[in-house]
Amino acid sequence: MKEITKKFKNNIKYDLSKIGDVKRLLFFDIETTGLSPKNSNLYLIGSINVDNDTVIFKQWFCESLSDETAVLQAFFEYAADFDTLINFNGDGFDLPYIRECSKQYYLFNPLETYKSLDIYKEVRYLKKPLGLERMNQKSLEEFLGLYREDKYDGGTLIRFYYDYINSRDEKTLHLLLLHNEEDLLGMLKVVEMLSFVVFFNSDFTLSDVKKNEDYLTLYYTCSEYLDYKLSIEDEIFLNASENKLILDIPILKSELKFFFENYKDYYYLTIEDYAVHKSIGEFVDKSVKKKATRQTAYIKQFAEYIPCFNTGLIGETFKKEYKSKEKYINLAKLDFSDKVFFREYAIEMLKQFKLLKQ
């Protein structure tokens, strides 16, 4: 077994204390010769932990297949000082692999009692809203501006490992260790993706409002910080950075309809093309009125509107037609001092962008 230790300066941007006691957090990643421990071997475990201004990087490498138990035991011994494992898809692969491997060798696996934070599981819902084609670790690294020296994937390196066992070639060993090292250093970058989760699922307060002919712009401040500039364009424009969220909401100038839920209490006036309550409609000639239906129990109003996706936010929402899915709020009836309403409105907008973790 070969054990490697390196130290780096701590340049992690994400506040790891949001996860737990920083000194009890352990990043880890494994390399194997296949997907199942029943017909493959674990040949490398790498880990990173943070000690104040220092990042401590360690690797345990099997110089032969018979080193597998020694590598596992060495890693378990080192992991004894930690209680939380940070990984990328570790819940789906690394931890089950170690679990089964430990059973095969009748080794006690202390990791079973540890908390696991699988970055992939935490951020995978952001694939569509962030416009990402893939959610593997390398793609997220590149999204955040990190590009690797390592050019190989884990599958390709399996052949390299078997070559190394036979040749003991130092260049091949370097490639094997480099891939794992960059996986772990990349994980320190990818953990920043958690800031998107924390930012968009935090508390927003309306700080300013501006309006022009076409857009209502809502400026929010956030209780969290996003060390990234994000812009998403749809019908609504979203910009987020630092502790700020800006929403540019298109203004619809149109005649829309408000539909009464208790439609049976209304008459539809055929000439005027709107509904009135029966208490008033009884005085109208029978020839120009009829019992209102769900589709005709409405009043019309020409105004400036903004979209609304949650009718529970406000009493009156307007639509183009009864079956229209799009709902709108009359802009003139909004109270911009209502902080509760606009906090909820921001949440609804973020839901539409699928930026909230469900």
C-alpha cells in the first residue's frame, strides 16, 4: 500500500460551517476497477479535510490487488476523527461499494454511522434552470470555471491500473493519482453549487421597485450570499449575484376577465358582455340576460397586469379566458409596502424557474 499526503492553502469559497463542524467534515472519493465489488476491486481512496487555513489531502493506493483490505482499514482509521462525509454521487456508488467491500472482508465499517452529504443529490434539480447539459462533476466544475489537467475518465483508468500493477511505471501511477486528486480538488469547487441551493431557498426582502412602459422591476435583498453572477431569461428576466435578486416582470396591457367562483349567483348580460349579481340582475329584462356559467360569470377590466402563479397570494386574479392557465394581477392594486406579499411573490417566481428545492 502506498500512502500520499499533501497540503494546500485553503481557498474554498463556500462556507463549510453551513454543513457542520468544519473540522469534522471529510471529502472523499474512491477509484475501482468496476461497478460491483463482487467482480472488481477498490484500488484508491482519496480524502480531503480542512484544518483552519490548510487543506489536507491524502490518498491510499493499492500497489497490488491484495492491498485492498489495508487501504480500507487505513482509510477507516483516518476517518475516525470525522462525522460527516462529503461526496459526489457517493450515496449512489462510493458508500455502497465500500459497504459491500467491507462485508466481503469481514471489516467493521464505521462510515455507516456518519452523515453523508451527496453534492450531486443536493444540486441535480438545478440542471434545467441553469441550462446544464449534464450534471456530472466535470460539467459542474466547468460551469464554475474550473478546467482539469486530467484528461481521462474513471473507466479508461481501469486499464491503466492493471498496466501499473505489471509495469510499476511512474508515469502511469501519476495519471491514476492525478485523476483522483483532481476529483477531490474539483469537489472543493463543486461544493460551491450548494450556494445556489442556500441562496434561492433563503429569505428575500423587497428593497426597491422601478417601473417603465414594459417592465416592473423588483429588487430584492437576500439573507444569503451568491458568489456568482446568474442570469436567466424567459418571459421573466432573473438576475442574481452577491445578496441581490432582480426580477424584470413584463407588464401586460390588456382587457382581462375576473371570474366569479360562485357563478350560480350571477346573471350574464348578453349585450354588455359581463356578469352581475342576481340581486341586481333581477331588475334587468329577461331578453338580455341568462344564468351565468363558469365561463360567463366574469367582469372585464382594461389595466396593466403582471403574471401571478399562486392565486392564494391575492384575492383577485384575472385571465384571458376561463380555461386560460395564465393568471394576472392588476398592477394598480398592488401595495408595494406589503413585504409579506412580495416575499411570497419572489418565491412563486423562483418556483417557476425551478430554482427552489422541492
